[in-house]
Amino acid sequence: MNRKQRRAARQPGSNVRPALAALDGTRIPGGCDDCDAYQTIDATHAPMFMLNVHHDDTCPWFTTYRKENA
């Protein structure tokens, strides 16, 4: 099935862009099993959306990630 066929088969109203745009900047709990992280959706470059995970300063996973990718 090609892209044109997939788009034609979609149900009306299945577009998630308005739902993501409505969540722009909203804090969404979760995103990391090691800390009390939260997530935000950035819609400044819509129709491309970015999901950002904000870790605690004491997160062991993020501390290791920063050390390995500095």
C-alpha cells in the first residue's frame, strides 16, 4: 500500500495535529523511570512537533548520559 492509498483509507478526523497543538507547552507527567521527569510538546515548528523530556537534576540516567555524550 502506498502513501496515497494509506491517506485515502484514513478515517475523517484522524488527524492528530490539532490535539498536539492544543498540548503545546503543557506539562505531561512521566518520561523517565529513574526520576520525576515531565514532558512538554513544542509546536513552534508545526506541523512538526517536538516532544521534550525534562529530567530532575539528580536523575542517574541523565547524569550518565551527559557524562558519556559531553
